[in-house]
Amino acid sequence: MTSGPTFGVAFGGGGARGLAHIHAIEALDELGIRPVAIAGSSIGAIMGAGMASGMTGKDIHDYARSILGRRAEVASRMWRARPGTIAEAMESGIRVSQFNVERILKAFLPDAIPETFAELKIPLKVTATDYFGHKLAVFEDGDLHSALAASAAIPAVFRPVTRDGRVLIDGGIYNPVPFDLIEKDADIVIAIDVVGAPSEAERRHPTTVDLMYGATQLMMQSIIANKLRQCPPDILIRPAVSKYRVLDFLKIETLMAETVEIKDELKRAVEKAVAEHGGKRGKKVV
């Protein structure tokens, strides 16, 4: 980018569907755009933290493929994230269906993501849902890893995260694509929505889990639709990710191949937004 408008990026939640965020980061890298503000929910918070820490889209892509592209590596890291002691396994009762998201992230996050928000190179806002407070929680300072864990604590998959006396779960519950958090921080706000919707492939035989996640998707899309009526972002990108389930991380190769077109879509949208915002001053993408 030459001198011109500033950019903010909001990465939405969606579990494995959020791997498509990598294409958006790569596209911005190729345009020479360094956001001045980033916000993220759930997997979007993790991707946003990678970008805010200074990782390029290629860095994130290579790292994700090096792990998720190999079942043995995923299994090894999951084993590393197991409870360290019997006491830890029994903490707060037996939770056979709930993984400790903080241990999972510790095993999977790249070393480039620092411990605190203060160490990031780009300001980042991370969402979580304050379960008993019945409201959105937004983190932008202090410990980064616990904020990311809270944001990614998908109900029924991961146990909640306790921080500052609050019980926190998935940030996407209250704010699936948090573009509103940075609307005043940048001239042009980009939102990447990877929530998806129930897929036609599940029409005949949706399982109980499919129905649970599908209902959550519909709820999140309702929230997004309401937000779009109130304060739409300048650019909204929606990769075709509905066919993928929230935990389909091992399908990284096919998911990335089937969503690669959003790179060009985002580039065209950025060029149009820049022209509309600063064309009268002769500023453009080069």
C-alpha cells in the first residue's frame, strides 16, 4: 500500500472453518496491508493473534499444514495436552466430554504468539462470553493465552475458562464476527465470516451433534444479520465453508483448496474500498 486509508480486520468464529482466514491474511500480505486493529472470536481470535504477533499468512499456513496435515502429529500434541495428574483429571468432577482448552492451545499454538497482549505488534481485541454475567467480554490487555482459550471454549467440547472471577465460554456465542469492536479504529473495516450454516449434505440424516452445531450456526447468523443492519463493515467476505464441521481440522488441504478464491475476492474488494474512500485524493493500491 502507498499512503492511504487504514485497515482493521475482524476474524469470525467457526472452528475448523476458520482455517479459511489464512487466505485472507495472505491476500492482505500480498497487498502490503498491515492492519492497525484486529478483532477475533474463537478460531478468529487465534488467527488474529498470529497476525498481530507478526506472523505472515504464509507462516500461519505452513505452520497449520505442518501439524494438521499429519494425523500422527495431531495425536502427539493431543497426548501432550492430556491431564498431567489424576487430580487434574478429576478437577470439578469427571468431564469425559470436555477437554481443557488451555492445555490444548498450549500444545498447538506457535511459539511466535506471545504470552501477553502487550507483546503483540498490532492491537488485538479478543471476545469471550461471560456465562454467568450474561454478556460479552472483550480482552485487549493482560494474559493473551487465557483470553484465546476463553474465546475458543466451544460449549460441550471444551470446559469453560475462569479468568478474573468470571466463567467464560466461546466468544462467538455473543459476537460471531466482531467487526463492530474496531469500527472506529480504522478507515476501512474488513470482516471475514466463517460461521457457515447447516449443509444440505446433512439434510437426510443429521446427527444429534450436527443438530446442536447447526442450531448454533443459525443463532450466530441471526446475530450477524442484525449487526449488519446496524453497522455493516466496509468489506464482508464469506468463504464457502458450510460443508465443513467445527472440528474438521484434519481436512485442512481440501478446505484450503476449496476456499482459495476468497484471496482474489478480498483483493478486489479492497481495491474498490480504497478507490471509494480515497480516490478523490488520488490514493490507490499499487
